[in-house]
Amino acid sequence: MDDSIGGKTWSLDQRARAALLLERARCQLADGDPEGAVVYAEELLDEDPDDADALLVVADAAPRYGHGEVGLLAAQKARRLGRDPGVIEAAAMLSACLVDDALAATAAILEANTANARAWAVRAQALEVLGRLAEADDALERAHALRPESYPRAVQLHEAQWDAAVREALSMLDTPERRVAARWRVELRDAPTIDDLQSVRPVAPPATFALLLTTDGGPVLRAFRRPLCRGANDAEEVSMRLAEAIRYEVELRAE
């Protein structure tokens, strides 16, 4: 960053520039733009591949938009450089579908500090994938009690509301998208299984809203209630999330 004032050239020294880029990366992440955060962090890593702070930003941000393996590699490198990624690494493990590893990591974190809300939330999602829903509910309640603004209780829909939510999601699609989706059978499940997540490449993260699966009976869109409801304000937002997931699957098949 250069500027000229009164015939003199001014520039940020390398340390100040690195601090500015890191601050921007962290702000992007805090503002809900993980891809933007990675852009700034990668600019730092281009200059210093061993910048542990930038690696931790990538480790935290990349899994939030489906790149769990990238996040995990960044977390592991930060650990080799002497930084403990803590729950960031556990979240990356979960996003990369390493469910047992994520459970073990959160157990160690919570043994040291039971007040780590994010560790409880990551643990809850891992337990969901394993079908241990009662334990998952307990872990989610612990996360909510510690940080209710970050981990609100999930909106609850009864069966008739779910039927309406699916119809509403389909109505949000453009006509060509609806024509494609009309050929799919919709199944509602509480949460994805490991088999569901590993049936696609790259593997899908446990926070996935829906997956299109090939079965003997034809294509099935399997939608997952708990991820769809987590953090949603109401049934309309659940429908919007499901519509987004359907659009993604339609576009994926069109490529």
C-alpha cells in the first residue's frame, strides 16, 4: 500500500501490512463471510506459509463453506508450528466427516474446560450423525446455556408443518428447477448418517441441509430436519434453507 504526499513515498512496513490483513480476515469471519476471510488469510500465507495466525483463520473459515479437509490441513499445520487450534480443529474434523476424531477432540477440550460452548455444539453435531440424539440434545442445551446468542434453541416443527415446509420450498424454485425436483422423491430424516455424508464426493459436512442420493427406487432427496432447524428463526426460514439445498443439487446435476 503506497501513497505519495509532498513528493515522499509512504508505505506500510511488512509487519503492519500483515497485521492489517489479519485483522481484515478476522473481521470477514466475524461478519459471516468465511470465503472473504480465506482470501485475506491466503494473501498472508503467500508471503509467509508458516503464519500460524493466518493458518488458524483458514482452519476456522474453510469448513464453514464446505472445505473441511482444507481447514483440517491448516489446523494440523498450525499445531506443528506450536499453536493449539483447539475447537477449531475439532470443527474441521467434523466438517471433513471424521466424526470419531471430532468426538475425541471435543471430549479432551471439555475435560479441560466444560464452559467451551463451541465444543459442546460441535460434539452435538457429531452425536447426531451417530444417531445418539438424546446425547446430542444434552450437548446442544449445554452450548445454549453458555452462549444463547450463538447457539439458540432450534425451531420445532410438527409433521404437518414439515409437509408444508417442503411444499413451500418447492414453490420457491424457478419453473425449470421445479421440473427437475419433481422427479425426485423427498425423504425427511432427523440427521444425516455417516453413510449419507460419504456417499458423495467430496464428502458432505454434517451441517448439510439435504442430499440427493441414488437408490434402487430412483433419485431421493434426503432432507435433514435438525440441520435445517438449527439457527433458523421460523418455518419460513426452514423452507428457504431447503429451497437453497434443492437448487444446489439441481445445479450440481446440470454441470
